[in-house]
Amino acid sequence: MKQRILFVDDEPNILKGLQRSLRPLRKIWDMTFVDSGEAALDILEKKEFHVIISDMRMPEMDGGQLLRQVQERWPTMVRIILSGHSDQELIMKSVKSAHQYLSKPCEKQTLINAVNRACSLKALMNKKNLQLVISGIDTMPILPSLYSRVMKELRSPEASTAGIGEIIAQDVGMTAKVLQLVNSSFFGMPRHVASPSEAVVLLGIDVVKTLILSIEVFSEYRERTLSIIPVSKVYEHCVRTGVIAKQIARMEKKSKEAQDNAMIAGILHDLGRLLLAENFPEDYKAVMDHIKRTQCQIHEAEAEVLGVTHAEIGGYLLSLWGLPDDIVEGVVYHHHPAACIAEDFSICGVIHVANLMERHERIQPGGWETLPGLDNRYMAKQGLVDRIPMWRDRVRSTM
């Protein structure tokens, strides 16, 4: 089925240029071009679209206002802002409603890649109610203790980027959102940024203050969620998995970027679990009850009860947000690395091992020799089974 894309821009020359450059894609994209937010809302009432790409600065209704309405009325639609670097104040107002931000002028291939990637994992979301909620997420839940700390730090006259970055790096939700923003082409960073602390430095304290204090992108977990899953322990597991993943990637002589991305994928690999528990408390309580009855794995219980796993949920959202492919793949396939199309020992394999190593080292520190749950066929195919003891010993020496 063709992807139906709606382009919105009040400049006729921009629309004509888009129509011209994207004409070769007519076989795979069904494209519509309109010149105002009002015209976009009118056509959305009559026809279903998968993606909307809007200019930011438009008269009467700007792109942020348009996408907020789209989010409320058609939440499963992928929402992309296309704007100039001078529109930072307006862009910040669209942080809660836009999935991605592309800067003008935008290369054709960049635009094509953004659309294709944002739509690529939608097939995994086989339940409409999950699509509705996950696509419509505009705030990220964070631990109450970390929320209090970051609020206090931001309000302090001595607030520092190092202090704020250190707090954000401990929180799964804040890490995901800050990396989404800093790696968007709107901010024009010359390279990929994988460290939350570095992201805070590059964005600046004022932007982070706007995110947290003015726009209120983050919110505390509800008491109900905290009663369903041990959120603090999930956070600790995620951060430790990220550290182990980076160590394994370094031992396997991966590039600096791959090591950083392995750490981020490790930190974010259970993001979907947190979002499911926060947004579907009744359903996720049923998942936890199923685990108690059957002693099955968490992702198996999720598939049985919800028809989708936390790995797929997390990967879907990160893909919508435009995070790098290897991070998305690391999250999506961390239970089943063989399902990833990558032929080498990619980040999904690294996260698969790191996730299991962290869990077993926590449960039985210094006392495990094998990794139950390990995809042995995948590891044998990669020729890495014999390296696990070396990874284990190195991890033990640093934990």
C-alpha cells in the first residue's frame, strides 16, 4: 500500500519544488500539497494520511498549532516539521506534537529517509489502541526522585550543564527525549550526539529549561505505575545494561560511535516497558499476573496478553523520533537478534548479551557460568560463543 503524505507550506515555490523533486516517488507515495493549515485540516477530514510534513512559519495557523490539532484528532499520523534555523522559539513550542524536525533547505534523500524510517516499524503495532497511545505521547514519565533533582538544579542560580546532564543520563525518558531533540537536523549538529551530558552542553541550559519548566515535556510516574512494576529497578537495570553494552562493543573493537550507540540502546532497551505500564496500567497488570502464573519471560507475557512487546513499542517510538537505525534495531531485537537483517555482530546482538549479563550478574553475582535465554545459534553463527567468558570477566572487574 502506498504511503499517503500531506505536505503543507504557504510558499508556492516551495510546494512546486517539492512536487518536482518528489515526482519519481509517485509509485510508492500518494502525495498531496496544500498551502495552509486550514486547508490541511479540511483535507484530513476527507482523506486518511500516514504522514504530515508541515512548514513551521505560516500565517494564521503555524506548523506547531497545526500539528497539535493533528495529534489530538489523528494521533497515529507521523508528524514532521520542516523549518528554518531562525524558528527556534516556534520549534520549541512544537516539541510535544512533532515526531521529527527537518531543517530547510532539506535534501530530498533526507526527507525520503525520514518518512520511510518513521513508517517502517508501524507493521509491528498490530493493535490500533497501542498505535493511538504511543503515537500520541507528548510527555515522558520520569522517576519522582530524579524529577525533583532536575527541577531543583534547573532553578538554582548555579545550575550547570554538567550537573543537569548527569541527572538526565540516569533517566530513561529524559535521555530519549533529549537525544531526539539534539539529533534532529533542525539543530544542525555536525555529528551524531550519543551522550545525554554532551546533548545538554550542545543544547544549552536555556533550551533544557524550556523543555522541562515551560513546555513540561516530562512528568512524574503515576502511583499506579509504581505499584505495577519496580520502576527504580528497571532504571538501574537499563543504565547498567548500557554500561555493559559499551564495554562489549569496545572489546569487540567497534567504532567510537558504535560504542556510544550501544550504550544508548542499552539504556533505552526497556523504554517500551515503562511506557506500557504508564499508559496501559490495567493491561500491564495482566502481563505481570501472567508472569507470576506461568513463570514466562516478560516479552513472552506481553506478546500473549497485549499482542506486542516492550521491545517493539520502544523501537517504534524511537523510530518515529528519528534516532539512528542501529539504536532502534538494538531496542527492537534485543530479545531476538537473529531477526535483525544485519549480518555482523551488530548492536542488537551486543544489547542481547548485555541485557542477559546484567540480569544474571545482579541475581547471582560472580556465580553464573552460562546465560539462560542466550540465542546460542545466533552467537555460534557470529563465532562469538567462546568470547562470552572474557566479556563476563571484564564486566565483573568493573561492576
